[in-house]
Amino acid sequence: QKLDISSAIMELTTKSEEGKTRRKRFKRTVKSVNRGRFSLSRNWTDRRMGNNSKRRRKEKKKNDTTTTSSSTPSGPPPSRGVLSNRFRTIDLFKLPPLAAAREFWPFVIPVTTTAIGRISGYIAMSHVASSALGTIDMAAQAVIFSFFCCLTPICDSLNLTAQSFVPAIYEKKPSAARADALRHTLRNFSKVGGIFGAALVAMVATIPVLSQFFTTDLAVRTSVNLAIPGLSLFFALSGLVCVGEGILLGQKDLKFLGNAYGAYFFAVPYFLLRLKKRAIMGLQDVGVGTMWRTFSIYQAIRCCIWLARMKQLQGRTDRQVEEQVVSQVA
């Protein structure tokens, strides 16, 4: 069964007139629960401290009166009624309705391709480090990748936020106000992405100091430091990349993203495996620094492609407005 709980959540979390009554009932319920918890804690303290029984009876009578007056005859508090009698455990194992599956089908292939395209580069890096580099570089790669996994989710929040904001603007009818809103949204998100990137670069700058808590081997720490420039470039652009991806997803540019990550799935491992070949043949001194510089070039290319695509979509939006104005004048 398809259930939309967004309206109930918005009534409780916003200041809309429709949810005013619901919010008042919810506040009364929370206050009554807090009073009950306070009374239990107070009675337990009184028993431990040996206070007289007259005070306990008085407190108990007062709390009973408060609980009775604040409770409603309808049973459970309204804040618990969103999924009441609408969801069962067995529903987790049921197939969705065909109509709902058709709505989600356009997202399946692009999103799956995007996820696979992302992880192919990480797998290729791990393969190159374990098969072509020495033990020192392998240990350094383990340290670097630990920091990488900790810092990467910070910018992912921008991706999710853009996916939440952009559709509400994009789905409106073409107009000058819509075009301006999309332009300002892109500009503001890009500023935030730049700020996030600068913050991440500052965090990366602490890795030479923090790496001593991961290893005491000076050779490994030296190898870790060689990867800092590539890692800094990657994270400097990470905010813009996540913003661009979120905005493109918000505008439902799924085919473009699917094709792009389909190309990345083959291109990134190809160039990383070339490093492995050159290292084995002795044509190039390959280490974790070389590998992360190559990976940062991929990030720079991805950033440029996202920005160019967003500019192209914005140009299409502006042309729609111009055509609409010309048609109205004609």
C-alpha cells in the first residue's frame, strides 16, 4: 500500500495554519510525558532520602490529576498515528504495485550506473596498490584511504540537499521567475560547495600530523605525505562536484548522468591500470602520490563536465523564457 506521510511531517515541523491544531496536541502530549517522567524520578528520590509519606501521597495525587486532565479519550497520542494500522511486517516482502514500479523504473538504470561508476575507481586503486606497489606504499594507501572515507561523506550532504531543493523549482512552469530561481540556486550552491571544499582542504592539511596515530614507520608517513597534493585537489573540487551532481539529479537529467558514469566506469580503471603496467615494466616510478594525482585529474574533469552541463541546462531554460516572451508579444 502506497502511503504519503510528507503532509503529516510538514504539519508538525512547519508553521502552517493547517497543522496548528496538530502541533498543539503534540506539545501537550510531550509535556504530559515529561511530567510523568519527572514525577517518577522525584518519587524515587523521595524514597531514597526518606521523606515522609504525606508528601509522597500529595505529589502522587497531583500527578494523577494532571495525567487524567491531559489525556485524551481517543487512545494513543496523535503523533503516533502516522503509520498506525497501515503497515505490517509482511508488507516488506510484497512486490510494489505495477504503477509505482513504472514510476521508479526510469531511475533504476541511471542510478545503478552512477553507483557502479563511482566504485570502479576505488577498486582499481586498491588493485594497483596491492599488485604493483611495494609494502610501504600499500601501508600508506591504507592510511590515506581511511582519511578519504572519513572526509568524503561531508560533501555528500550537499548532493542530497540539492536533490531536495531543486525539484520544487524545476517542476514549475517555464517563466522568468523560474529561470532566475534556478540561476540563483546554482550560484548559491556553488558558493557553499567552494566553502566545503576549502574546509576539506584544511582538514587534509592535518593528515601529516594525524598520520602518526596510524603508523610509527617514517617511510610510510613520508609516502602518505606524497599523496597530500593529489588528495587536496580532489577534495577542493569535491563540494562543486557534489553540488553539480545533486542539481543535475534534481533536474532529472538522468540519461546524461548515466552515460557519464558509464564512461567513467571504464575510463578511470583504464588510466589507473596503465600506471600498473608502467610500474611493472619499470618505465615509471609509481607510488601512492602518482596514483592520487591521477585520481584528482579525474575529479577535475568531472567537475568541469558537471559545470558545463549545468550551464547548458540553464541556457535552455533562458531560451524557453525568451521564446515564451516572443510568442506572447506575437
